[in-house]
Amino acid sequence: MKRIFKQSLYMVAVLFITLLAACQETPTPTPVDEIAPVIAGFANIDYVIGDPAPDYASGVTATDNVDGNLTASIVINASAVNLTTAGTYTVTYTVTDAAGNTKVESITVIVATRVYTALEKATMDLDAFTWQPGETLPTSGVNGSVLTFESGDKNHLTAKGYPLRPGVNQDPVTVIMTVTSKNGTATVVRDFEYVLQPLEEGEVTSQVLLPFTSTSDEYIVAPVAEVPVYFVDGGKVPYIDVETFVGLLEGAIDTTIIEFVYAGHLLTISYSVEYEDFAGLLYTKNYEMIIDFSANTVTVNTFDFFESYVKSTESNFGDGLVYVDAYFRESETVVLNLDKYRFDLIIDETYDVYLMPFHIANLIFAGGVYYDIYYNVDKLIGFDTFSRDDDDLQRQLRTSSTNGTATPQDVKEANYHFIAFTFDYFYGLKKDKEVVTYYDVLQQYADDMLSRTTTILHDRLFEFSNKVDDLHTWFNMPGHYAALTYEKYLTAVTQLGPTARLLYTGEYGITNIRSYITTKFGSVDNLPKSRLIDNNKTVIIYLTGFTIDTPDEVKAILDALPVTVENVVIDLTYNTGGNLGAVLRIYGYMTEQSFTYHSQNPTDGSASSYFIESEYVAYNFNWFVQTSGVTFSAANLFASIAKETGIATVIGQKSSGGASSIGTIILPNGTMFMISTNNVLSTRVGDEVSGYTYLSIEKGITPDYLIATLYDDALLISTIAQVLLDQAND
């Protein structure tokens, strides 16, 4: 028993030792990692659209209890975020340690639209402003600011940004466009600089042959079957060879005396006229024009160049008048700078021609002749100024394949520049109006004339002609691009300028004068040709206009007067003018002494005074001329001669004025204007020793004796009596 127990005890001891040995050979097991990393430094983001994109990783870190720094292992998912659209978005951060423990955190990104101040918006809209001359100007910016513009030089960049480039030989022009950005109460102004380069020299691209006919009864001008007309740079503005155009005028002018001399880029046109002076001696006057096709200039030694080659009309508007003496103030040389007005003179070697824009040629060679040539795309038609208002003639001129079509852009530009050129050099009242250049006047019409429809173009031409504020200047006929049904007439006095308006609305203007006549005679139509008053001692001859027949009508009245008549009143209170020759011829019945006619040309500085007698036999009466605020133009001249010479006493109210002859100008689009020419009727003060000063009669004639109430017989009779008494006492 003891042995078994000992033996068992031994086995237990062995087993224990064996187990002890086994425990000593097995390593300690690694602990299990069940802890996820930690993400720190993340935060919600408020973002404003337009700001730089946020850096989602900035400041965000990740650490693990086992792996340590896991920042580089962070996965950022911002795919749901739209930084251009306001809203709330989620960005997630994910990191996983080596044991596979994953940590996810998220933030909220609130995307909001920026709330700018008004000043910021206005500034930003100017920062984003881009534009080039000729493009449509934007009216607002992307942030809602209202954009407005002011050109620093509207003669080169119009109010709406239309570029008017300098002429071929001009320097580039720098123009400042001032842009104002207004947002709410905030305003920001900034200047933008643009450089406009000169126009390029034109090249002839096509030629057409057009028929020419003449409608004039005053001048006998021969038709031409085919007249070459040229076009430049694919445009629609017609050009014509200078010598060819002058040749078309034969019959209206004497082309046989005109000489053309060509020398490189210069063309000299000259002629001489032999005159007989008042002593019976002959002398020769030379007229010369030099056209520089390189500099685009036309130089004349006198504006008489444009008139002294004219032939006589069939009608004798100076019948019975004899010029017994004259005084002349010589003209200065005038340079017509076509380049300044963007017109190009072209020498074309292919066709061997010296080309000038057709409308310029018509203005300078035909304008002073009272004969014009009209171009309507399909044909050329000559006509005299005396027939300009004939409806059939106007329809013939205007009827064209272009009726009712869009006016070509180069024609619109030529139109605009032609008006400025014509009014700067050929408009007699430019100085009276105190205008430096008519580009300044045209500015307000520029964009409509250059960028709008044919109808709007004509509407603005009509408006401009009225706002010139001169009753001798008006819109006479639409051009051939307008529909034949398009007509434009003065319908309201408010369409006129303030001075011209007085002819109608003044105290002694047409409205009130018509009322006075109606009160006196029942209606204007009842105004008699003449009337005896004061026991047949005085006759009133009512002249409502001057035509070639008026002198004969006056003579017939005078011949029929009873022997009791002592006083003759030429009543011009309802007379708005007419033919100047008729005015001078009537004076042949009023006096045997010479009387004077003065005029001046403000462009070339010349002036003239003619001392005139008449072959008519004068009537021995006391002569009076009665005037009102309606007495205009030729009637104004009638009053001026009376007052200056003393042949008649001027009574009534101050005349309305009107100092110039009228002439026709035809624009490149075919529109016809009538304008006051450079023949400005005047009075003269001074003497031969100290010199003479010529004063325009544009502003009217103040009467020698005022009559407050016109058409009052008793007041007229008493005024005449006072005049005769004063004369007897002198």
C-alpha cells in the first residue's frame, strides 16, 4: 500500500514538472486591438459663393492608440458639396487603423450666396465691364447695377457707342468713355480709353452705267445715255469722275470756258470771265479750284467759282433792272477739308478717273447754279430749283428700286458727314447761330441717324432740319430709300426752333395776323389786292408774296389809281417772301434814284453792294412799307432797302427776318433739304475811308414808326400824317 501511494505521488510530481517545463516554453499572447483611431480638428464650414474653395483637410488630424499618427490616411469625401449653389451639404472624414478599426466623422458645409454691399456690386460690375466701339452697350452688370455711358468725344464716339473713325489722313483719335455703375444708392464711375484708327484709302470695286435726263425748263441740258458711276470698297455710296460730272451740267453752266489740268494727285480746274465795268472798260476775273486727291481737299480762290460759270435762265428775273455801280470786298481763299468729314477722293488707274463722292460733286459744282442732278440708284435726273416742289417731279426723282428698303450703312454714315460738311461750309447763317461745327448740333441725332431704320432716319432728318431754327431751312423731300408713301410735313409749331416759332406764335405772328385780317375782312381769303382809304388819298396794296409776276400786278394797280391818291402803302404784313428779283423790280416803280442791294458770304469773307436803277418809270407818290412779325425773307429785304435808302418809310411792327437766298442740297440717301445759302442779305454801315461793315438782316427790320394795332385805318392814316409832318419839318 505504501509503495502504491509513493508511486502515485511520484507520478504527480513528474506531471507537475512536465507541465512546469511546458509553461516555460510558450510566449505571452498579444492583446487584441479593438480601439478605433481618433479624428480631431474638424469643424463645420460656412462658405460664401465666390470665395476661394475651402480646404477641408486643413487642421484635421487622426491618431491611433496602436498605430499612432494616421493623418495622412484620412479619406475626405466632399463630393456632395456644390460650391456654386446655396444649400447645406455634408463632408465625411474616414480613417482606418491597422487592426481594421474605422472612424468616420462628418461636418456640415453651409453654402450661401454672398450678400454684397451696393458699393461692392457697383464696383464688381465695372471690374467685369468689357466692350469695344460698335458693340451694343450693356445696360446692366451681372450684379444688377445700372450702367450708363458718356462719350468724351461724341464726334468720334456717339452716345450709344457708334464709332466715327477719323478721315484717311487724320491721326488716330483717343476717346474716353466714362461708365457709371449705379447700384441702389452707390455709384462708381470709371473711364475707359479707346483708340479709333483712321479710315483706310478706298478702292474702286465696281462700275455701273446709268442714263441721265434733265427735266428743267429754265436750263436746256442734254441727256446722256450712259454715265459711268463707281462704287468703293463694295459700298453703295456713288462716286463720279469730276470732269464727267461737270460735263453733265452743260446748258446750266458754260463748260466751254472750263479747263482741266491733271498733275499727279492734283487736279486744277479754272476758267476766266470777262466783265464790263461801270465805266465801260473790260476786265477779266480768273477763277480757280485745286483738288488734292491725296490730302482730300478742295481749294477755291473765291466761292464765286461755283456761280460765275452759270448760264442765263429762260425766265428774266431781273427785267428792267440796270446795275450802275458796285462795291466788292474780295474773298479769301477757302479750303474745303473733305478729309475732316471722312470723305475720300480717289484716283483710279484702272478706269483712268479722278473720283469724288457724287453728292459732294453735286453740291459744289451745281449747288450755286440752282440746278441739281439727282441720283436714285437706277438713273440720274437733272432739275432746276424753281421746280423742286412739283409733286410729279418729286415722285419721278424718288421712284427707285430701293423704295422701302434698308438704307445701307455706308450711306447712313455719308449722310451724317455730308450734313455736317454742308452746314459748316455752305450754310450762310452758321455764324449767326454761333455754331463752331454742325457735328456738335448733330450729336443728339447721331445714333438714330446711324443705327436705326430708314423711317427713323428720315424722321430725325426732318427733326434736325426744323431744329436748325431757320425758316429758310426745311425738309423738302424724303430720300429714295423711304417708301413712296412716306411723307413728312410740319404739323405743329412746336416742331420748330424757338426763333422760327415766333413767325407763328409771336404777338404779331401769323396766328394773330390772320385773326386781325379775319376781323377786318371776314376771312384771309377776302384780303383784297388793294384798297383806298382816307377819302381816296391813300391806297393800300396788299402783297402776300413775291413772284415773277408781282411787279406787273403792282403796276396795274398803280395805273388804275384815281388822281386823288397821294400815298401808297405796300402792305407786307402777311407776306412771307418769294422772288428777290421781283422785290428789286418793284422799286423801279417807286423811285428814279438808284437803290442798293447788299449781300455777304460769311464763308469766304466777301461782300458786295450793287447800285441799281430801273428802266421803269417811277410813280410820284409818298411811299410807305408796312411790316409785321410775318414779314419775312424777300419781304424783309423789301423793308430793309426802304429803311436804308429812305425811298419809303417803314411803319408797323418789326419784321421777322430772313436774310439768305435759299438753295437745294441733296443728301446721299436722296433726301432733299432747302437751306439758307452763303448769299446773306445785309445792310451796310461805314464809308470808303474807314471801311464798310456788313450786317445781316436775319433778325428783322425795326420800323421807323411803330403801329400798335395793325389793320386800323384811322391809326394808319394818323401815322402817315405824322410821318409827312415830320418830313416837312426836317
